[in-house]
Amino acid sequence: MTTLEYIVLAALVLFPVALLAAVGGRIPAGLASGAAAVFAGFTLWPLIASGPLGLWSAVTAGAWGPQVLIDLGLALSVAVFLAAPRARAAGLRIAPWVVFTACTGSIGLLAFLARIIWRERQHAGRPFPTPS
């Protein structure tokens, strides 16, 4: 197997573990921010190898490209929709995180989640300051 195949296999094993942790509400902020950092680093590889327009060629190369892009967009939209009430309750402004998530995909969503968790734990039992 190639290195890329090992990475995909590891991701397929880790996704269910992450989903189970999320369902149980046991995601530490450090895990979410660490996952964002690792995935951002991994994203540099295709960005450097294919350039900033490399995604376009991958998306338009066959029938699966647009399907995966649309699926990602829908999943990110649902996730932001579900996270928004917690973010507002934690005193975060939503708009910058929506833009960041739209531009970076899962990287932005993981960072958004980490920030929500961190804010909730920092202010446990105390009222949140309202965003200005």
C-alpha cells in the first residue's frame, strides 16, 4: 500500500471513533484544535503539489468530484447550523466563523468547535460576555 492509502485507511478508522466521542460529548477543545492543525498541515501537501487551483481540476475531473464537494458543503452547513446556538450562547460572533469555515472546510469547522468548547469551559457557571 502507498502512504496515501495508509492515510485514508487511518482516517476511515478514526472517523467512527471521533463520531462516538462527539455523540458522548467528550471532545476536548485540544483534540478539536489539534485535529484542525493536523488537517491544515496535511492540506498543505495538495496545495503545494497542485497549486491553489488544483482543487478545481479534482472537482471537475469526474462525476465524484462535484458530488463530494456538494456533500462537503451540505455537511459543513448543517454542522455550522447546529453549532451556532452553542456559539451564540458562549458569546461568540458567528459570521467570522462561517466565513472561515466556508473558506477552509473542515479545518475552520474544527477550529470553530474548539473555540466553542474552550469558551464553554472557561466560563463554566458564569455568564458569558456578549460579543461586541
